[in-house]
Amino acid sequence: MANHMKAPISFEQFSKNPIAAIAFIALGVIGYLYVDMMKIHEDQLENLEQSCIQRIEDHKERIESLEETIIRYEEKLEQINQKLLECLDTRN
């Protein structure tokens, strides 16, 4: 004996009321498409979140690099200012 999956609607019921049968099938299809769409949106949000996290990390690295550059330039500027003050002091 083979196990057969019973259809949610029989052919006799379909032939008696085809509009209701088609509406029932359409409801199932719409439900499936809704669930599929939600899964796709979840996947897209997850990918977007990972992308944003990576971009934030990249920006943090760039900011740290720029901060180090600013510190180096400030040190050089301070040295230049000191030399300038020394030069001005020797002239007076």
C-alpha cells in the first residue's frame, strides 16, 4: 500500500465551486510568497548590517590613521614654532 498525500480539496469539490477552490489555492500561494519575501528581506538586512559593520571598522581605522597624522604634524609644528621663537629671541 502506497501512502498518498491527500489534496486539501477534492476534484468533486473543485468542480462544484471552482472559484472558491482557486481562491483557496491563491491564498496558499500568497502566503508562501509573503513568507519568502520576509526571508529575503531578513537576508538583505543581515547582509546590510555586515556591510555597515565593515564600513564602520574601515572608517575607524582611517580616523585612527588621521589622528596619528595630526599628532605628528602638531609635533612638527611645535618644533617649528620653537625654532621660530629662538630665532626671534636671538635677533632682539
